[in-house]
Amino acid sequence: MQLLPTTSGPKAGPWDAQPRGTKLRAGGCLPGSAGVPVCQQCQAAPPLCAGGADSGCGIWAGGTTREDMEIHWRFRLCLEFVVKVLDVELVCEALQVAVTFGLGPLQERCIAFIETHTQEALRTRGFLELSAPALLPLLRSDKLCVDEAELVLAARSWARVGAAVLERPVAEVAAPVVRELRLALLAPAELSALEEQNQREPLIPVEQIVEAWKCHALRRGDAARGTPCRRRRGTLPREHHCFLDLPFK
């Protein structure tokens, strides 16, 4: 049975010009350095190339036959659908899929969506279920529309859920991502409150809090090297921000 008719019904895919079993070499998947097939256009390895909804890559990296093209083309149609229906409840789950399977274009779309709807996305179950590799690119973004104090609370909630699921300490779960929190953006009173809470429920390394205090004491954004002082899009203004060297652009 033909999956997509070429003469009637849905529009034919790019594979219909090739007989079954045809190996695609020019512009398709070629063996990599270790004999592993990679896509010549996007240079991704199996199981999937990075061909997303707006990518020119139409070849599945798992093989080079007509059947492989059918699988990858249908996968791309699924990605296009996901991008079209992205909403606050779905976006974190879609981001997790994108990070897990190395789908660069989908990951970019999801991050851009979350940057615009940050506060709403942080309250979803999907956010709490993100893996550390999926959360990292979010915390590194300058364009999140959320204040750092709220982001710290969201990170703590995320770590608590992970700790319960993995049966590990909160601080251990948070370790891969907590360095991306920009504590120097918090006011002294907020930083003191965070320090007290951190003593009751460890989340942030003590040295990271010390680095933030150095920024306040010396009133220089570069006072403690490695401390992120750049404001995000949603950072609320505070008196000490005028001393930071790296404002949001």
C-alpha cells in the first residue's frame, strides 16, 4: 500500500521521485567519520537529523532509502504541526522533546515562545518536569520576561520536584543549572532572605551567594568574576543596577 499517493489525495513528498530501495547520495545522508550516517545538509547523526519545520533538510539520518525519506518527511510534518499549535501548556513538553532528540529548530522556537510568555510557562507542570539540559538554555537567556527573584523561586520548585522523583538532595539536582541564576541582580534585602532560606533548604552554593555580595560591596558588576550581572528583559529595576556593567541590550 502506498503511503502517500502521487496522483491524487495529499501532496506527494520528495521521495516519490525515487524507486523503493534507492540510495540517496547527493545532498542526502552520507557515512560519517566512524561509518555512522550523517545528514550532509545539517551534519546531524542518528537517530534524527535536525531538520525542523523551517529547515531545508529532508533526509532522515537513520538511512538513505525511499522508506527513510517517507519517515523523515512525516516527522517534519509533525514538527510543523507542533510549532503551529504551541501554547503555554505545551511549550515546555515540546522543548524537552527537542532537547532529547537534538531538534535545533524546534528548540529555538520553544525558547523564543517561553521568552515571550515566561511567567506563564514557569507555572506549568511541563516546566517542573524539564530535564537539566532542557532548563539550561532557558536560564542562560537574556530575553526571559521575568524578574530574577521569581526565577529563583521557579528554579527551587523545579529542583524540589526533581529531588522527589529522583530521591536525591535538592542541591544535587539543582547543581547543573543553579549557576545560571543571576543573584547579583537581587537587592540586598532579597539576597539576605535568600541566604537564610538557603541555610534551611540548600539550593545554591555558598560561594555563589558570596560572589553576589561582592558585587554589592564593591558596586561593580565585574567584582566577582563569573557572576552573571546582566539584566534580563523582565528584570525589575533596583537601585544598585546602575552600578552593573552589563545592562540588558
